[in-house]
Amino acid sequence: MLTNVSRETTGLLSREDCILVVIDVQDKLMPAISNQEKVVENVVRLIKFSNIIGLPVVVTEQEKLGATVPEVSKELGGLRPIGKVCFNCFLCQNFADEVERSGRKTLIITGAEAHICVAQTAIFAVPRFRVQAVSDAISSRTRENWRVSLERMQQNGVSVTSTEMFIYEILQKAGTDEFSAALKLVK
């Protein structure tokens, strides 16, 4: 058994190092987003999972696109979204500070739009962070822009994952209380 191999050197995620980033899942934007119901459902699942395992979450709202959709908002507890005007979230000082304060070095990125705010944030982060874009929890107004954004992010060092892949990777094993709680999110 390889007990002296770290998860980081294998490319696997460590819950102690991840932060969930929810970008612009907002009232005025989401109705125009391709596959928006599934995206919102998966963002909610990821926030619920983050609450189960104690993973920090940071949420943004682009100016003039309304509030975060109610389905997502109700899962945030007292967490307040960070307002921004820049597409790249790191150009918003409050966002950059929040991520820095978390001490986490792996960003799990979700939200909209995939080819604008999600891609710019993810690609910008790559030199300092490990970045995973959750393919079924991000989208754009067109499926083509979503597809191109995933390709471009990958070309620039962003890993692509799915909601279930992330959940099971972080859990590592069955038979725990966390596994039992998380199982309700994937069934």
C-alpha cells in the first residue's frame, strides 16, 4: 500500500485544501443560461455538500444581474455574496481577500457564464492555485460557449470535473456519517 503518497502528488483533491467558488448564479442571468435548471441543481448540491464537510464557500454577484437565485441563496446561511463589476473575480479585491483568508489553494469553480467570468477567473488563478471547473455546475447562454470555455480552461491548466466526481473524490470512502449525508445528494 502506498501510504506515503500525498493526494496532491496524485492529482486527487484534499478537502483541507479546497474552497467552493460560486460565480454569478443570479436572477437576471440564469433564465438565459443553457441547461440552467441542472446547473442550479448542481450548485445547490455542491453547497449542501460543502456544508456537510465544512468546506468554505465564496459567492459572487455581478452588478446589475440581480440577487443570487433563491434556490442557492437559501443554502448559504448567513454567507453574503461579494458584489463585483469585473469579469475576473480576482480583480475584485474583496473576492481576492476572501480566497486568501481561507488559506485554501484549490478552487472548485461553478457558476455563469462559463466563457466569461468562470473562464477568466479560472485561467487567472492557475499560476497560484489548483483549479477545477465543475462541468455540470457551469454554463453559458449557448452550449457552444460552454464547450469552448471548457476546452480553453483545460488548455490553460484547469482540470474539469463533475459534481459527483468531486463529491466522491473528497469523501474517499463509504460507511461514514458524511458519506450517508452526502449520498442523499447524489441519489
